[in-house]
Amino acid sequence: MDVERQQELVALVSRVAAGDRGAFRVLYERTSAKLLASICRILRDRAAAEDAVQEAYLKIWNRAGDFDNALGSPIAWMTTIARHTAIDAARRGAERVSAASSDLAPDLIERLADPATAGGGPAVTLRLTACLDALETDRRTMVLLAYCAGWSREELAQRFDRPVATVKTIIRRSLIALKECLGGSD
């Protein structure tokens, strides 16, 4: 970064510390692409990265008075805040992932095949249980987390340490196997 641009950023951060919203808007315009790229490398999910960028800029707004040009450049300071924000977001995601252990709620299948909503009573529950049990443990857990707990493909990819495209394929193939096992009906 050239000296002139760095001086401009120092001045902008100083004005932001004084509560200048216009300076904050300019600071955002000048630096948001770099911070988004930095966060995307950590989170690998565009929507989550965009949320983290917004959170990072809120922190920058609130902490602009803490910036000390003698300790480093404004962009390095802001990137540090953005990286910490992304890491915190990743940890929150990991906590959600780890909260759903592979041992899902024992009554999940019964609730899924609730006779009041699915029809067929215990027979449906038994068939669904048998078909789900025929799937490999990871595949069964992916399907249940996706369709019963509302997990995104990205969350599943993180939980199972697999690429998102692979998770999508596994879920699709698992649903095909379940459909076939249940007799091919919709």
C-alpha cells in the first residue's frame, strides 16, 4: 500500500473515532473488498463472510479510537479485527455443529414419522427406521440434520469435514436410497 493511501486511511480512522459517519462510509468503500477476501479465506461461505464483514465494521466503528498508527497500518489493524471476527464466527458455527452429536435424539424418527402427519402409524415408523438404519451412520446423520434440524450444506460439510459438493451428492443419493427402500413412493 502506498504511503498516500495509508495516510488517507489513518485520517479516515481518526475521523471515524470522532463519530464521522461520512468518513466511515468512505473507509468502508476503500477497505471492504480486502476485508471480505480475508474473511472468505477463513469462513469459505460467502453469506457468512458478508455477515462477519458487517460485524467487523461495527467493531471498527466502536474501536476506532483504539487505533494507534505507531503500532501498525490502519489496514493491518482492520484486517486483524476482521480475522478475529471471522474466527469467532467459525467457532460459533463449530459449536453448533458439535452440539449435534452423531447421537441424535432417540425419538427423532418417531417424530419424523408421526402418524398424525405421515399417516400409517407404527408401520411407517418401523419402515422409515429400517430404511434409515440401512444407510451408513454419517449418511443417516446428514439426512436427519439436513431435514429435521435444518442444517445447511455448508454446516454439514464442516461437521463431516467434506466438500459442500460432496455433501450435496451424499444427501441426494441417500434420499434416492430412502425412496427406493420405502417402495419408491413420494
